[in-house]
Amino acid sequence: MVKIKFNGVACVLGLTAVLVNMITLPLRGLVLPTVQLLDTPQALLACDYICDSVMLTLIVLQLVCCRPASALATTTNPTTSLASMAAAATAATTTSPQRVRLWIECIAFVPLDLVADVMMGFQGNFGLWRLNHVLAIVPFLRYLRITEGYFWRMSVQMRRTMYILTILPMCSHWFACIWFYIAYVERHDTYSWTNQAMYPQFYNTSTTTKYLRSIYWSATMLTTVGFGDVTAVTRVETFMSILVIYMGILISCASIACVLKLMEHADRNQMALQERLDDVCGYLEWRNASDDLVDRALSSVRASFVPQIETTRAELATQLPHALRARLQIEHEEVLVHTVPRFQTASKTLRAAISEHVVYVSKAPGDVLLAEGQALGGIYLLQRGDATYVLGGVVVKDLELHEYFGEDALFSADEVTPYAVVCDSACEFVFLGRSHFQDMWQLEQDRHPDAAMGDDVDSDESGGGHILAKHAATAMDSN
């Protein structure tokens, strides 16, 4: 069953609202001249204000529910001290970059035109009061990054092609509105493009027809060099036409390159699968195998086929330069060490050893990471995706992002999971195995024998000193 989460709903509504705003903003500012607010078509006003109210509601909810990662880590670990909880609560009340970004997004969707009409009695072009919506590029980029996280299996070329095919009509719309506004500014000039075009009595009679002719002009200029039936006459029109021609050349070249690259690699995985099926089918036919055996063999090949995007992921890390591989290890360390309180007091040597031995475990939607009653063998931390604890076919709890389990399995081989861990979407877990950790643990004990005995170790505010002393105290309590 598909799970609906707040981030997914926010992405869909946010991207929709921003795209609608990108369409209506130039219409209201450049195409539709107004004196009173109600001179704007009511459908356009309703569309704008509905999008503004939806986005403001989402942003307010995120401001209310926004908590830093330290607070989330505190709630997922019940052993965290009261001092750590107080520090997390203090951090939640301070101004963070995330909250600053949310306030900028909130300003971007405030309907200043409505405020100017109700509180100031403004009369004139109300589209100028919508210029604060240019800041909507901030939530647009943020929601786009989140959306890309859900479609990470999509090839880079396919994503670029989708972006180009979205940018092209949007640029046509914006340039058409600018072209229309030039005609509005030069409406008293005998030599403007609206007066010089062929058959002006047929398509320059209303705002709608002029806007359609503007769309036609911008589309032809962006994709070709124009047909000459809508031509630039004045100096401003000429400069605008030159600019759009060069923009069209760049967009057209990018579009052609992306489409060709996409066509070249679109069916790469399908071709690899088909070649393997042909080889298996040809071999079995050469051996005079029965039809039933051939069907079973082909079904097995399809089930075991791994797309190239998955097979190359394990090899990518070995192909990275040394500096990037080192940075990747540091990120592994940061994720695990800074999330698990037990590791936060470890020595620098132990942290480096942890970062060297942690691995990523990737699972597809529907895969079972651990079965009920299975030995843990180490600590797992959810890095990406959605997963749940399942007991007897019933979902017990959802795993939060950066939530970990199996900490005690690092010190005991008898630890088993009471629940099955099932992946609802494509997941990545950071895993540290017990066998590797025990070797590191022994070296740490040899280096710090006094800490293991609990001598000469100062307690910090988080409830303990060295990691060895913490484990010794835990072992004594359990005995």
C-alpha cells in the first residue's frame, strides 16, 4: 500500500503552486492592465489566492513542526540525558538556516496585491505588487531536490530532458508576455509590431488575440529564427528579438543534445536483458529443452536481472578520487558517530576505524532487511528511504530517518531483532558489523585500560565519560 507522507504532499502542492505562480505572475504584471483589483479576471485571482493560501499553510505547518536534527536524535534515543534534551529544546528555539529559508518562502507567497487594495486603497497595476513571488524560486529549488530524491533511479539524461521540455514552454510564455508589454508601451506608436504585422485587422483586435500572437512569436523565435509574419520594427523590439534568438539557440541546442543522449541510453537496461534472454533461449533450444523448461528459465532470468544502474553503484566508490573517497568515509563517520550517543565520546582513532568499516546496505521497495528473530550482527542506521517494524504481519512502528537499532549487538552475539524490518521504499542503511567492531574495541581497550575500569574518567554533561567506561557501567547494571 502506498504511504502518503507530509513531505510528499508538500512537494506535490509546492511544485504545483510555484509553477502556477510562474504562469500567472507575468500575465498579471505585463498583459492585464488594471486600475482596480477586480479588473483582473476572477478566475485568475482565485487561482493566485488559492495557491498563496495553500503555500502559506504548508510553510506555517513546517515552521511549527520544524525541529533540528539534534532534537530528533534525542527523541529516538530514550537513554539521552536531561541535559541533552534541554540543549535540543534550546536549539529548537534558536534561528536556524532552515527556519530562515522558511520565512523567506513565507514572504514569497504573501498576497501583497490584496493587502494594497484592502489596506492602502491602491489603484493601478496590481501585478507589480506580485513581484515578491519571484522569491518562489527558493521553495521551487528545495522541493525539486526533494522530488529528485524520490526519483533517484531515473537517469540523469532523462531528468535533464524533462527540465528542458519544461523550461521551453515557460520561456515562451514569459517572452510572449514581455513582447506583449512592449506593444502596450508602444501602443501610440504607428510603427509598433501590432500595427505593422500582416492582416492586423484579424489578430490585433483584442487582448487575447494579441497574447496568442505573442506566444506564436516567442515560440517561433525560440525554436527557429521566426517566420517574418510578426517582425520587430522599433529599436526596443529589435533588441528583444535578438535576445530571444540567442536564447532560443542555446535552448534548442540543449534540447537536441539531451534528447539524443536520452535516446542513446534509454533502452540500455532493456537491451541488456533482451540479449541475456536471447542467449538463454538459444542455448535451451539447441539442447532441445521443453517449452515448459524454457519458460521457467526465462522467468528466472527476468527475476534475477539487476539493472545496470544498480550493478554499477558498488563500483562507483572505487572509481572516485582519493580525496572524495576520504570525504565519503568522513560522512559515514558523521552519520553514525554523531547520531549514536555511545560513539560520541570515542577516541579519534576509534572514530576513524568506524568510518573505515561502515558500509551501505541498499534495499528495494518490499525487501526485508531482517526477519523476525534473526540475529542482528551489528548496528543499523536508516540513511534514506522509508522502513517499518512488522510483527506477525502487522506494522508496529515506522522508522524515522537516522533512527538506529542493534546497538547492543555490537557487544553480544545473542542479540536478535524482535520485529521484522521491511522497506516500504528504496532504502539505504549504514551498517557496522560486530566482527569488525570487536577488533576495534579490543584495540581501544588496550590503549585505554584505565577508562575500561572506570578510573580517572570525568563525566560529561551527556551522562558519561569515555565510551569504555559507559560500556563497563552498562555491563555492571545488566549483571
